Amino acid sequence: MKKLTMLASALLLALLVAPVLYAQHSHPTPAKSKKLSDAEKIANAMAAAPAEIAKHATILDWPAKEGEKPRELRKGTNDWVCFPNSPEEYGGASIDDPMCMDKEWQSWGEAWQGHKTPHTTGTGIAYMLKGDKGASNTDPYATGPTKDNHWVTSPPHVMVLPSDPKMLDAYPTDPKNGGPWVMWKGTPYAHLMVPVSTTKTAMLPAK
């Protein structure tokens, strides 16, 4: 998985996401999609979050190469940052997985990328209202499904970082429980996944 470097303002992120947030872009590359224009990327990124947030957010494009900074597609007026679908080199293409993150999630992404402990100073919110490609529900750095890493493909969802991580103890870790669940419990990167549609567990390929 490629690591991403955010803007000099310390907005560092890897994909997530995405579970989070966005999080692991490692599926076999699906059928290629047409290259999006900047205007199409902006519209796609804005689809990740509620309109009142997205229309004022900074929109960043994914770096073309590892080590490069994201290209700013549109400067925002609030503290949110949104990305369009992850590109084909991250396992993207025809799958919608845009994301929008507030300041707490941007700081979390920087810590996750650096294998450091996040320091949450308030409640963090991130949106993936198109869903994601899938991630391990137990391993923050898994790059694909295994027999025991509980890989799950999440539907449209909101991700929450509580101001006090102990608040997560009140929630289950089962993504099929019918409501919110904790992803990556027992790690510094634990957060609450709040689905807005039915969650499906990924099926492992037959051997």
C-alpha cells in the first residue's frame, strides 16, 4: 500500500480511510474507469459528506506518485478536507469511495500513517457516504482479507473519534449487529463506525 503525504499544513493521510476511515486500498484492480476531470473529481469528493459541509471543504486530489503532495482542486473555507475516489493505483477505478474529514480525523490520519498514537482533543467526524472498498476489522495495517482478520466492506457510513476512547467500550465490535460498531478495538486507532445502510461481510475467494 502506498503512503500519502498531505499538505505542508500537516494534513497527512493514507487511505483510508476509510476506514476508515479509508482505509486499505488493496483489492485487485477492477475494470478501469474513465479519467475524471477536475470538475468531476470535485463533485465526486463532495458526495462523501452532507452538502453544507462539502460545499465549503477543501478538495484535494490523490498524489500522482508516492511522496508527492496532493494537488489542491479547490480551496475551502471550513476545516474539512475531502478526497475523490481513490485512483486505480490504490485499487480504485469503478468503486465510489470518496471521503471527507474534520481536523481531528486529519490529525488521526497523520498518526496512523506514522504508526504513532493519535492524540484526540475533541470528537472527530469523517464521512464516507458512498461506502468503502473494505478493511480488516481487527488489523489497522492489513492490506487484504485473510481467514482471521475479519475483513468487512462497509456501506455508506460516518466514522467517529470520541474525545475519550473509553466511550467506545459501550459498543460492540460486530459489524453485523445492526448498528454502530468499533473498528480496530484494542489499538490506538479504534473508532466508531456508524452505518447508514446494511453492512456486508466480504467473502473470501474459494481455494
